[in-house]
Amino acid sequence: MNEITQTDERSVGSDDSASARAGLAKLIARYAPHDGLFDLPLPGVHLLRTSSKDTNPTRAVTNPGMCIIAQGAKRVLIGQDVYDYDNSRMAVYSTEVPVSAKIVKASEAEPYLCLIVDIEPQKLAELTMKAFPHGVPRVQHPRALFIGKANPKIVEAGSRLLELLAQPDDAEFLQPLIIDEIFIRLLRSDIGSLVAQIASNDSSLQRISRAISWIREHFKEPMKVEKLAAMSNMSVSAFHAHFKTVTSMTPLQFQKELRLHEAKQLMLTRMMDVSTACMYVGYSSVSQFSREYSRLFGVPPSKDARSQLTAS
């Protein structure tokens, strides 16, 4: 009798999860009617829709945020680390970091559908104090991406968030409440102690995130690891170790990827030529720039520059 009851409860829980995901998928499909990334009228809320699997990885720089997947699956590489997630999992990006990503499950009939909610560390810190009134648990090895089990209550809250798009008079007042609910439930989930590190000033993750922000703002300048270590209140060896744990890269590798990402954006959006983009992002050698760009993106920078000129 007891075994049958447990089986029935699991079945009901599974049905609830499937129903919640189906409801969210329907709303995402409504407000993301074609492939692309959509910035919604709700501040800090975005939708991503993709109707085919990627043959080549897409490279980008992430921001802190939570991904609620309603349909499909994705694979993300950060350095040498591989992360897979689908609609049975939640993904939380804890800091800015270059990634290589591929949609691995998607079709015209069942596209990849994802709700993205930005994380504001200051707001998360307020909620963390409520979720962990006795202090945030210590975490030995925080990383740039946390993967946890999907929570049907969070999925349902995501649906209520998107329903506000049809209720603009209420959205201003209700959006903050729903966002708070989503992050409180996230903090109380199986990855809550990891997520709490994002907002904890004393955590190694937060200190590394401050160093990452400095590198983002000064990526063109020569970088002194000793200065970043002092800024993070760590020894140079400890800073190197913690930085690589979080990002799977050394600080110099991280800076190089940021420079190359920025150069690509400049060539694609501002139609800069290769030499100008190379010098703008801090390289002194065009040949070295071209070699490292080709290694990262799989095509020479001249091809990206030409493609934008042709498109214009």
C-alpha cells in the first residue's frame, strides 16, 4: 500500500511539472513568435526561441541571470567544463563569463523555448538574508554556472510573470513580487546555497566577480594580476586558483576572450576593419589577433568584416 501511494505521488508530481512546462512554453511561443532573443517590456526579462539545433557553437559573454527552460535542450562550454540542461533543470549564471553554447534539442514543431530573468546582486542579497537568516553556507568551489532540478513552482511563477504582458496596468506593481518569489524559491532549492554566493560580499565568487567586472571595464589595458589579487583581498596564488575555479580560465585567457568578443561585435555592428578592431581592443599585432580570432571563432576576422560589408 505504501509503495503504491509513493508511486501515485510521483506520478502526480510529474504531471504537475509537465503541465507547468506546457503552460510556460505556450506563453513563450506567444511572445516570441519567431527565432531570436526578445527583450520584453518587463525590465530584466527576456525570451529566447530557436527552431533548429546548432551545427556550430555560438560564442557570447553571459550576464548573471536565471534560465527557465520550457522546451528543448542546450549544451554550454565554459573553458573545459561542459554543462547540459533541458526543461528538467534550471540554469543560473553567476557572473560574466565567455561561453560556447549549442542548442542540442529543437525543431520547428518543438523549438527551444527559454525564459531568462536577470539577477541583480543587490536585490538578491536582500532576499538571501531572508532565506538564510543565520548566515550563508560556505561553498568550496562556486562556478560561473549552476545547474539544479527544475522547480514546478518556479515554472508557474514564470508563467504568471509573462501573463503580466497582457496586464500592463498591473505589471509595474506585480512584477517585483513575482521576481522575488522566483528568487526566494531558487534560494530555497537544491542549488540555493550556491546561488546565495552571488550576493554574498564575503564569498570568493563575489570577490572574483568584482575582478571580472574590472577586467570587463578595462579589457583594453595591460592587466596586472597582482592588482586584481589585491582588489580581491587574496594572495596571487589564491586569486589564480579561485579565478580558474569560477571561470575555467586564467585571468589572461579571460581577458583575451573578452577582447576577441568585443572585436567581433565592432566588426559586425560598427563595420570596423580588421586592423582598426585589432588595435581598438588592445592587440599590437594584427597577425596574432587574426590567429587567435580564427582559433576562437573558427573563421578569420577578415571573413566577419567582409560579411558585414556585403550585408550593408
